[in-house]
Amino acid sequence: MYLASEMTTLAGLIPDAKPTEITGLHGPVAKLFGWGLWLLVLAGAGGTAFGVYKLAISDKSRHGGGSEPFKWMGAGVAAILLAGSLITILNGIAG
């Protein structure tokens, strides 16, 4: 339970993140689920940025293995889209 309380205090660093409570789900579970989605958006943004960074510094020769930055960027964009759609769906259900 210590990790869960630490996650909620660290989630306070996110500006203007106000997760919506889901009807029928109250208490710490609802808070952790809401903050988890916002943290997933931030993780996706970080993954995309890391992919752009790796693309900028990668070896551009034929044998450089240039697909890794695109894996990072694709996974980051997928995480942003997943969390964004879940936030939209949950806000539609709750509101």
C-alpha cells in the first residue's frame, strides 16, 4: 500500500490533471485508476520523445539497425492514443 500512496503523491506533479470519478467506483481505486491513465499519457510522451532522440543520434549507415527509434515512437504514440481514448470513454460514462 506504500507504493500506491507514493504514486498518488507523485501524481500531484502533473499540471491540471483532474481525473473524473467513475460512477459506482469510489475511493482509492478510482483515484489510482484515474491518475494511472494520466501517467500513461506522460509515459507515452516520454517514449515518443526518446524515440525522436534516438533517431537523431542513430547511425544512419545501412547496417545501423535504424528501426529501433521507430519502435519507441510507435509505442509512445500508441500509449497516448490508448490512454486518451480510455479517458474520453470514462469521461463519457461518468459525465
